[in-house]
Amino acid sequence: KDWNKKDIDWNHLDGMLVSRHIFVTKTSVNGAKLGDLHLRNAYRINITRVNRAGIDLLPSRDLRLQIGDKLTIVGEQKAIDRVAEVLGNQEKELRNPNLLFIFIGLMLGLILGSLPISIPGMSVPIRLGIAGGPILIGILMGAFGPRIHLTTYTTHSANLMLRQFGLTIYLAGLGLSAGPDFLETVLRPEGLLWIVVSVLLAIVPVLIVGIVASKFFKTDYSENVGMLCASMANPIALNYALTTVDDDEPSVAYATVYPMEMFLRVISGQILMLL
């Protein structure tokens, strides 16, 4: 078309354009780079946003698509329909929880966590444990899974169920282990001192880091609470923080900081015990 003509009806052209949300459900597209699909040149459409797990991503050429991604596409209706066929857009397939790879990841993580790791200069090898192993495997599966066409998508409801179930088991385990000696410890003179010191250790570093992050690194409230919850490895505080904001920024910050924090905690704790 010659867009330099004077008699072009731009209002009519705007009326021909529509905006739709298209879901990636084809396994053949999982892990493919957006630029390699040549959707813009082949179908004359424009991808304005890619939403993954509630987070908007920049639709760059090097972005690798994953199962469950929601693309916002602007173009003519017929062109978008053809793009939908390429990407799949079968929302029913996204209703399956797809828990197989989660449990495979947990199994591999437990195996990795039980393997001894020898460090030069230390007489006893260290282990990642049941916390560090699954975290490391989860990071690797999330980073490299799409590259080998591994489907790591799971429904939001299944994700929440697993998180709440894990949190419940975690709290129940804490209660069972601390319950028998809790009152006896608290009623002792040194027990009250331990509680006061623990409260100070929990509050003072968090306040210092929060103030420094806000003043010098210009992070907002959502990022701060997610980062601080992760630094304490405290999913209970994260659940409360999510009720105080309208977005998922605390979860994003938590997921960014928590793996490294937990990994360092597992390793440093064993190293300190061996010194």
C-alpha cells in the first residue's frame, strides 16, 4: 500500500485494527525466540506486551517464549487469527496443573542436596541440604528449561496450593519441634534475654537495609518488603506483605533474593560449624 497518498482514510484503517490476548500453548513454540518466529513481518502485526506469571515483559527479539505466556497483539483480525494458530491459543490446555515436572524437580533437588561437596581446606564435605538442592534445581529448570523445550508452566491455583501446603507443613514442623521446651525456655531468666536479643537481631538489620535501599537505591515499598522477607527467609511475612499491595512486586523481589540468601545460609552455616 502507498501510505503517501492524500486520500487515505486513517479513521477507517484504525477501525480495522484490533487488540487481542493470545496464549502460547504449542510445545513447538516453547523456548523459541520471539524474533525467530518473524510474526511481525509475516503477519503485519505488532506485539505490545508479553505477560508471564502476572509480570509484563518487554517483547524484544531475544525474548524466549514459554508455555502460558500471554501476548497482547495489535493488527487486523484475520492476521491475529493466523498468529493464534501459530502460538496455539488453547486456553483449556493451560487449566492442567502440570505438576509432573515440579515433582521431578523436587526429586532431583533432594538428590543434589544429599551429595557431599568437598571444599579445599575443609576436612568435612558440605551439603546443600533439602532447601538448597531444590532451589538450585528450580533456578536451573526455570533458566534453561525452555531452551530444551521443557514445560515448566503450572496453573496459578496449583502454585498457590503448593506454596500454602508447604508453608503449613513448615509451620507445623516448627511448632512440633519448639513446643515441648517452649514454656520452660521462656520462663527461664536467660530465655527472656534470648527473646529480646532475637527481636533486636530481627528488626534492626531489616530497618537499616530498608532505609538504605529506599534512600540510596530508590527502591519502592513493594520491592523493599519482598527483598527483606527473602533476606529473613520468611514466607509468612511475604504472605502478609502481599495483602498490603495490589501487585506482585513483593513476590518478584522475594524470588530474586531468596535463592541466593538460602544458598548462602545453607553453606555459611555448615562452614561456621566446621571452623
